[in-house]
Amino acid sequence: MALFCLAVCEVIFFCMVATSSEKTVARVGVETDSKALDLLRRLPRNVLFVEPFHGLGNRLRAYACAAALAKLSSRHLVVVWIQDPHVNASMSALFDTSNLTVIDFPVAHLLSQVWTDVKKYDYNSKRRKDEIVQDKTLVPIYVRSAYVLQSQTRVGEAEISNELNSLAPSAEVQKRANRLYSFLVAKENLVGVHIRMETDIKRDVPGIGQLPSENPAGTTHMGPVERERSRCHYEAFIPHLEKFLQGNPRVKFFVASDSSLAVYALRQRYPGHVISSDARELAQCEGESRRGTSCLQSCLAEFLVLSKKTSTLILSDWSSASELIIRLSRDKVPHKVGCFAKSAVGFNGWWKEKIG
């Protein structure tokens, strides 16, 4: 039911760039500008703010890259985690944030009152994606991004994966992951399947239609959703599942999807071979709450199963969640894309022919 399933670590605690004596408040929730300014003034000049943007997979991609950059460039990391229609859950509901500095209210508009030389980067503004972050100059830096950062200090895939795997899931996420673990079979007989097929962006992100057109989190900034996700309809995955069954009749598939239709259809087609979140959770996350705390916790639990407990992965293209699963696995689990080829999809977003 990944919400990337949507929609996204067996896990070590995240190590702050600052020493324990240098840490500021580990979790804050003040809302007034005066209190926010007081907080900002207590931060060191070598601060790196990251405001992760869009959905959970995108946010974790940006967070992990910023965390790695902060560590490599000896900066103090501050996470600005703003809830919106894409992720309507706090970071602490998903992860143990006790060793992180997390702010859950906007501060970008206040930075110039504290530092006249602060540098701001907005990867979600027009023509600003992939700007080089000038991290070697000792000034405060603020980055809003749904993407991997480009910086003077090189951050590699290994460092990004390390930071993702250093995030400890919250107690509730771990509880849900443990429940899923109890249904699994031996790893050598378990194939992970992540299907990202919801083509209706307003259904996928309830409330997105109410955002102004100029808002970078709104519908006009979401890219070719219908065309790309229609390639990853569950029917595209069937030939891949068939091949695994032919090679190993005992194989089981752990299926996570942003559409309960995919899970139900594959359960019916392969009785006894599909493991997934239970029907109640799937149904609850088909409506307005699909981007809320409970659904995202279940989604993250599924990502843990896919990345840690499977022998092979069949993933979706054009999916930050599938990308996240690969990084959580440290790219050690063999994986392939299960979607139709781009040449098989017409302009109306549906396939021209079925490709195995």
C-alpha cells in the first residue's frame, strides 16, 4: 500500500553533524515569528537548512542528500518539515527524530533578519533545479528540494543510502513492519513488487486541487503523471511474475501499490502467492487519508519489507518511492522495472500494446 506505494530502515540512529554539546532543540514547534527568530539566532553560521518537498519518497531523497552534505562539509543540519497535501504527517510520526533538529513551521522568510549573507536555493522553482550549492563558503544555506542536491562537495550514492539507513523508524512504523515480517516466507522465495499506477493526481494527492496554480506543490507542477504512471499498470507486471512462478513454484510476492486494485487483482490471479498489507488498511488508504499519518506509516513499513526482506525487486519507473526502496536496500537487492516500455504508451496515457 505504499503511497509511493504511494507512495520512504533497519537501522542505526542518525548521527548529527554537531556534537552533543552543540545541538540545539531536538524538536520544536513554535509558530510565532518572534519565537522562530529566537530559535534561528541560536543556530551556528555553518547551518544547512533543508526543506524536503513533495511526497515521502521525494522528501527522503532530498533529506538524505542534505544530511550527507552536512556531514561531509561539517555543517549543522536543520530539517524544515512542513506538512502539506503531499505529506500530511510529521517527521516524528515516521522516524525517531530525537537526534535531529526538526522545525515544523516556515522560517525561510525570516532568515535575512538573522543573516544578511544567507544563500537560498529552491530546486522546485522554475529553472532553479540542480543549482550548485556553494557549500564551501561559510555562510548559512537554505535549500528547498524534492531532488538530490548538486553541491561543491560531492555527495555520492553510498552516502545518500547511508543517511537513509541511519534513520530509525518510529515505534509505530516498526510495529507495523514487524507485523508484516510475521507473514513473510524465506527470503530466497520472496520477490518484492512495487506498483505506482495511480494516474489521477487529485485522487493520489487529496487536496492538491485547492492549491493555487502558481504553488510548486500544485497540479501544474507535477509533470506527465498520466502518461508515466499508466505504463506501470499492474498488468505490465504480470509477465514478470509469471516468469518467477515458472522458475520457482514456491515463490511468493510481497506487493505494495498506490492502488488497492493492483493488490486485489494480483491476489485473485495468483491465489496463495501474494502477501500484502491487510484489506482494512488498503481500503482506508484509498480515500482522503491516503497521505495522512497512518497511511504513510503503513507505506514506510512496506518499504522496509521490500528493501530488507526480499531477494529480488520488480519496481516502477518514474517513482521516487521505487528509487527510495533501492537506496534503502543499499542497491544490494537485484531489481528490474516492471512497467511497459515508453514506446508502448500512447499520448492518451494508455498503452498501445502489451509488452512482456
